[in-house]
Amino acid sequence: MTEYDRPELAELWRLARETMEGGGRSAFSFRVEDASTATVLGELLRKPIAHPARRQISLARLDEHIRAHGSTLPEVLESVHGKPIGMSTSEEASTADAVLKFALREHGLLHAPWAAEWIEHVRRYGKIPQPALPMIANQAAAILARLHPEPRQWTTRFALAGNDLDDGRPLTRIVHKALTLIGTDWERSGVLPDAYSNPVLTSQGYLTLNDTLEASDITVVRSPRLLESGVPGPLMVLPTGLTAQAKHHLNGKTVRCHNDFTPDGIRATNEILAYTGGTAWRMSAADYREAVATLIARGVELPTLNTRPAEASWDPDLAETMATTGLMVTEEHVLPSLL
């Protein structure tokens, strides 16, 4: 006898099957008659159960508890009763709407602007077997309720739902569809493919999403040469600008930023300062003029500035000064003055 074959749970499984196959409902009422039933149900749901009592059992919640034991509700019902869940096409269509609405309502999303179109899409094109729909719909709604347009904390697909959010999985398809309808994507919602891709180079070494940046004050730069040369830190090196991993580690930090006097350098610094509320370091129009004069006097050939940079948020004179001078200065050029 398995943990699911206990006689105390027979009525629970009968009602669960009846609810799933009956159409239109996502929960059922279960009477806990005695101490033995309360104990066995409590072990399944991982919480104390009173008796005698009547409990409302959500199919989605029941499946969540069963998944914690390494199985799924449809698998348990097929094992206990010796036959898979079955529904007619008309029952599936009416039940799908009810199940999806219930899941969204449970997580406060039923009246979201994208909800009605998402329900229609999942019901018609989601390709999710009806027995699995309550569980997957609840998972999707729970995930979507956690995501925000301007994330300040990042997570990964695995952290949200294990392998269920791998590419090609039903859960992945319907969550991605919701994100598309919202007008966003995984990363803009704070979800990275994994915790280890694109680690951030810092004075502590490379940091992943699972690491902690120990410094409270950090200098953000573009070139790893500054780290190699021992520029006073702690330093974070962002060769291509602000990344999701970098945002994660810069949250709550006091930031100063240095970059190239180039269009890309000004753009990256604007973005970093806007996100962190930090300050520019050695990046004023006066710093630029001094660097150009010093480098030319030393015979250094500076690259030509062919595109006017964006206005620098920290110095309204910098873009005009650079455009008038017509030369670019990189961090490597000014490295000696930063030491």
C-alpha cells in the first residue's frame, strides 16, 4: 500500500476525480470525519487538520502538495483508480474557462487588462491536457503574481518552478504568452534563464545571482584594466553596460561611476546612475578637457568622435564640450590619473 492508497483518503480521491471530470469546478468539499482521517490528510497537506470538520479542497492546491511528494494529482488518481482522467470535449471547453478564471482570481489577476485574452488563448491554443490544467494554471498565476514591470530583485526560471519553466514546457508557453500580452519579457520581469550566465566581474571575483556583493560602496567602471591595475575599489566592471546580474548586485549600494568619454560611455553612465541614484566620478567636462590636453601633450593619438553623445545627466556641458573637441578618451587613456 502506498501513502495514497490509505482507506482514509478514498473519499478524497473520489471527489477529486469527480470534480476534475465533472466540469466547471476547481474545488470540492471534503468531510473530515475522524482523527485517523485528520492525521492522514494532515500528512498529505503538511498542516494540522481538525476533526470533525468540512474543508474546501482546491484542485490546484492539492496538486501542489502532491508535487511536493514527487507526483501529480492526475498520476495519483490514475494509480488509485486504475484509469486515467477522462472528459468530453464540451466539458473540457467549459471547465477550462472556469479553471483559468479561478487560478487568476486566487492570485488577484482576474481583472488584469490582459486576463481575458490570455484565458481565451490558453483555452484554445495552450495544448494542455484538461487533467493537468488546474495545476498548471495555478502555477502560472502564482508566477505572474510575483513579477513586476520594474524589478529590483531578480530570480531564475528554476527558482520559480524548477524544470517546469524549461523551454517547450506547457507552463513556459502560457507564462510567456501572458508576458507578451503585458508587453514585457522574462528579463524585464526580473527572471533570468539561470543563476550563473553572465556573472559580474568585481574585486571579489565573478559574482553570480547566488553570490553576495559584500561592499556597501562600489565604483562601477567599464574596463577590466582598472581592476587589473589596482584602481582603489571595490570595483565592478561592466564592459557592455548595465546587465540584469549587475542590477541585482547594485541594489541598495552607494555607487560612483566612471566610463569612457565616448557616446557608449555616456549612455552607459546615464543608465547606471539612473538605476542606482549614484554619482559620476572624474567624468565632468573639466575632467575631459584636462585629459585631452594632457594626452595630446604626451603625443597620444586619440580616436575621432564622429557621433555627438547624449546629454550627460551629471554635467550639462559635457556633451557639447566633447562634440566641439571631436575626440574620444577611454578609461585606458586616463588610467594613470585614476590610480
